[in-house]
Amino acid sequence: MIVALLVSTGAAWEAGALAALNAHPGVVVLKRCVDVEDLLAAASAGRADVAVLAADLSGLDATVVADLHGHGVRVVAVAADPDPATARTGRTGVDAVVGADEVGGLPDVLTGVTTGTSPGVPAEPAGAERPADAPPAGSPGRVVAVWGPAGAPGRTTVAIALAAELARRRLTTVLVDADPHGGAVAQHLGVLDEVSGLLSAARLVAAGTVAERLPEVQRRLSDRLRVVTGLPRPDRWPEVRPGALAAIVAAARSDAQVVLDTGFSLEHDAAADLGGRPQRNGLTVEAVTEADSVVLVGAADPVGLARLARAVTDLRELLDAPDLHLVVNRMRPSLGWREPDVVAMLRGFAPEAEVHFLPDDQVAVDRALVAGRTLLESGESALTRGVAGLVDAMAARRQALNSR
Ligand SMILES: Nc1ncnc2c1ncn2[C@@H]1O[C@H](COP(=O)(O)OP(=O)(O)O)[C@@H](O)[C@H]1O
Ligand SMILES: [Mg+2]
């Protein structure tokens, strides 16, 4: 694994560079630094293998490059015009120069300049600080897993809206993107995902420091809402070892409510068992197993409802008696459905489950998606009111169960 630092000063090539590095399974972008000083500070932590920066970065000289080398950090410069730049950067001692239009090849260049693999992947995420207002430990939060079958029924949309609603109620909330098929929470929320929170957190688990350091890998969206972003690309799921999510959840719930966005399948891969390989769906299974409540999201159409019913059965095969809430998402008049009929049909599969409806609200969803914000941040809507109703119903259910 190559651990990279990127000095980000707003150049046009940076987005492409970041995308190329994030897309490569052998590279982790540890931090985006704002200038040379920031870079040297990050490099002095001794965790990075290589720095990617602009050839004309202000303050970059031979001393800086020597310092970086002293910290074991190779230097790759990106230049608008590599030829004249090579002359200048050559004097500073950088290890490679890449044209601004060649940043797609950065992963290969990084592999070239770093020697072999670094032993033990460092457990050092982006330099986020622990929020000053972090509530005291000792008041464990509840864990809600938002699950749902294939067909994009709206798991991520509901998970984000649920987390935002809990935060609005002044409950500190951590939203964890645990979808083994590739995270989408960061995109939904317009988080330029320089570091995968989930992969960073998984490394903290491996290092045994997740309980203390989880706050460092969370993105802070507001006073009360934090996000652990998901996999930067689907094929990186094996890096989250079995048990890692449970440890992350345990750390997160020590002082916050936890909402988990999950994948679409709980299916057990018997072939993987035989080969001793990890289970891709293990992450989703772990999420629903760790949860106090499961919100099962299905799409309001005939296919969606059939899948929802099937999903109830899958979940029941896995868990004994989960606190289960079925959400029929994108309900709309054009279906011509009566809610009581849908409830009756679903109760046939899950007599104990609560059934909720969320409206199809393209306007609200588009507004939030385009702005890269939560539904709530982009204003009240039928959908935010529906989610508030869901949170009310979940709380009422819990009270009823507790008083029994
Ligand atoms: N209640 C809703 N009204 C309108 N559009 C919705 C609603 N819920 C989800 N969507 C849209 O459906 C698509 C899939 O939603 P998403 O939450 O990403 O699904 P999943 O996580 O299940 O794959 C997205 O484009 C999202 O904006
Ligand atoms: Mg999703």
C-alpha cells in the first residue's frame, strides 16, 4: 500500500489526480495539504510514502525536498509543461515529474518512485480533529442499520435523512457508509472524499486504536452530524476484515447514535467459505447484526414490494427477532395503491414489523443531491416530514418495547 500526501492549491489537474489515486487499490491518499508547511508537518508524522505536488508550488526548494526525503517521503511533481519544469524541479531533487495531462498515470509513477511496499499500513487518517463538543463517553447510542434489497430502493437516501433528523433532534449522530459495493454517502453529500473513512477506520481497528481515534476519521458535517465515508471503489471491500465494522460501531456508539448505510444482500457465499475467503456481504450482515433496529427500505412498485417481502425472509433467517421497520419508499398516487392494502400484504410476511411510507419527492431529493447536502439542510419537504415521522415511530416503538 502506497500512502500519499497531496498538496492541493486549486490547480485544474488536482481533481483528476485525486480521482486516479483514489481509484487505485494500492494507493491511499492520507491527507490533502494546503501548502509546503502543512506538507512538512504531515510528512514528519512518518506515515507517508510519497507526496504529489505542483512543480511550481510556492516555497518548494531543494531543502524542502531533502526534508521530505529525510522523512522517507518521495516527491512527485506535476507540471503544466514537464520539459522546462524538469530542469527546475530537477535541481530541487524531486523523484519524478508528471505532465498535468498525464495525472491518470500517477498511480504507476508512485509505484515506480516508492521502493516496494511499506510494512504495515499506517493507521493515520486525514488530519481531522476531535470535535470540541464531543459529548462525554458513557451514554451509549443506539444503532440503526438501513438495509434493503437490490434495485436502489433508496437505502442511502433514507440513511442520510435519518441521520440528519436525529442530529436535528440534538442527538450526536455518526453515519457510517458500510456498503460493500462501494460507498455513495460521500457523493450524496458532496464530500470530496480524499480519504475513505471506512478504510481508515478499518486500519484503526487493525492497529487496536479505533476506540480512541475514530473521531479522526469522521467528517464533520455539522455540530451533531458526522460521517464515516465509504469505500472509494467497490473492489476494496476485502480491506474491511470481518469484525472490523462491529469494532467501528462499538467505538462510534460510545458517545453517539449510529446510522449504518449497507449493501443490498445478506446472501452467504458458500464458495468463499470453502476457499477461506472473506464474505463480501459480510459487511452488510455485520451491520444488521450489530444494529438495535433495522430499517428495511423497499421501492413502492410491484417489483420493489416483492423484493421487500423476500428481504424480510432473508433477514429473519439471519436474525431472531429484530426490531424491524419496513419503509415503502417513493410512494406516489400514480400507483393507485391504498396504504392499508400494502400494509396488509407486508404484514403477511412480517406480522411484527412496523410499516412506514415515504413519499416520492423528486424535487426535494434533486435539490439535496445537486447541492450535495442532506435533505433537511436543503429545506423542509414531504420527504423530510416523512422521515421525522419514521423517527417518531421508531422512538414510540422502543418505548413500548421497554415498558413491556
Ligand atoms: N423518496 C424518494 N423520492 C424521490 N427519489 C428518491 C427517493 N428515495 C430515493 N430516491 C432516488 O432514488 C435513487 C436511488 O437512491 P439511493 O438512496 O442511492 O438508493 P440505494 O442506496 O438503495 O441504492 C437516487 O437517485 C435517489 O435520489
Ligand atoms: Mg446506496
